[in-house]
Amino acid sequence: MFKNLIVPIDGSDLSQKSLEKVKELAKADGAKVTLVYVSDPLPPHCVCR
């Protein structure tokens, strides 16, 4: 059913649990897993004069 699963990860417990479920799905279907690391954007750089 699945050929490629894309998994956003950020190091949280929820993303770790999601990854475990995706591993099961990928193994059952012989699918490829692609991880995408997700983080908060950096705050804007302020140059004050």
C-alpha cells in the first residue's frame, strides 16, 4: 500500500512514538522511510544601532 513514508521529527516524545508506528507500517509494506528534521525557526537577527 505505501511506497514511501515521510516522517517529520523534532526530538519530542510524540515524534518518537510516531516513528515507531511508521517503522511498523514500512516493514509491513516494504516501504521506504524518509525522515525530515523539524525545528522552530531562529528568531530574527536584530541589528541595533
